[in-house]
Amino acid sequence: MSNQRCATTGKAAQFCFHCSPLGWAKGILNAQAHVAKAKEYLPPAISVEGLLALRAATSHCYLCGEKLNWDDGPHLDHNHKTGEVRGYAHGSCNIIIGHLNTLRDTVGRGDRTQTINVLNMIVSNWIED
Ligand SMILES: [Zn+2]
Ligand SMILES: [Zn+2]
């Protein structure tokens, strides 16, 4: 059982959402807990059942509003200080949150409004590629 492969994805069936929803959710939360411990922040504060319900209720990235592709491993975004789960986001959108926090703590001088002003300047000066 433990070394069975998913006929659709070829991945370990015990961690496949379609073959084993509970195993999928446990696998995600175990991996998140491991990363959180290594990076010394709180893991997402959500149960296995809560994660399954969130996934069932989510179809679009909570940050950009565009559709999510579940085969593309959307990120479960959460607050590293409180554990609060914010939602599922594209990896490319989720990474912006980390950059925004860094921006706030540096040139944003810890202030949200100042950070947004700086961000608007960056966007205005943005030259693609
Ligand atoms: Zn499967
Ligand atoms: Zn997005």
C-alpha cells in the first residue's frame, strides 16, 4: 500500500489528493511543519480537515484573483508570526508577500502607507526585462 503509485500522476498514491485526500493533507502539513521549524516560524494553523475544506472551496489565487492550477502546486500562504492561514496563492504571487514584508522593514520604515508609496515608485520606474 505504502509504495503504490498513482495511476494518473505517477506520484506516491498515499500523498495524492485524488487517491488519498487525508494522506495528501497530512503530507502537506508535515512538510510545512518541517520547513517552519527549520526557518523558526509558526506553521500554518489549520487542521487536516480544514485544509481539505479550504482546497475544496478554492479555485482562484487569493492574491491576484486568477485561476489556480492544482497540478502546479499552489502555495498555502500563512502568517509566519501567528500561523493564520490566508489562503491559496500562485507561488509567483505568494513570493511577492515575502518581498513586501522585506520592503516594509527596510525602505518602508515599518509603515504600510510608506511601503505602498515606495511600491508605487518601483512600479512607475519598472522597465521590463
Ligand atoms: Zn492519484
Ligand atoms: Zn496569483
